[in-house]
Amino acid sequence: MKKLILLPYFAVIIISSSCRKNYSCTCTTNLTEPGYVPYQTATVQKIEGRVSNKKATKICTNTASQMEANTRLIFNDAVKVETSCSVQENQ
């Protein structure tokens, strides 16, 4: 009888732990200015802890926004700044 009671608890633990994984954000920033060669840089930011894919996507979206805002502070308005991030599952 105890085995039948504990079985659903183990199933929930296994299912919930499989949804949370280690992720990182791979971000690319493009800088373009008329008359100059475009410049591109890539950054990989590890997301701390085990999170769901949905949360990792939100973190990457926020990271892209913050990186773009910080880069815009460095350059004048003539430089076009575009940053995009994608979620990568770590092995």
C-alpha cells in the first residue's frame, strides 16, 4: 500500500525535474554606421541554476534589451545598435 501512495509523488518529482534544465543565452550585437564596415560581437551568458525554457527565454529577452541599452550609451546616435539573444540548452 505504501508503494502505491509514494508512486505519484515520485512521478511528480521526476516530471518537474525534467522540465528544469541548465541554459545559457547566446547574444549577438551588430553595430552599423554609414561609411564604416559593420561590426558584430557575440556573447554567451550562462543562466545560473536550473530553470524552465519559458523562464530562460524571458531572461534572454531581458538580457538582449539591457545589452542593447548599455551599448547605446557608449555610441552616438549615428551608430545603429541591434542586439538579439537566443536560448541554448547546456549539456
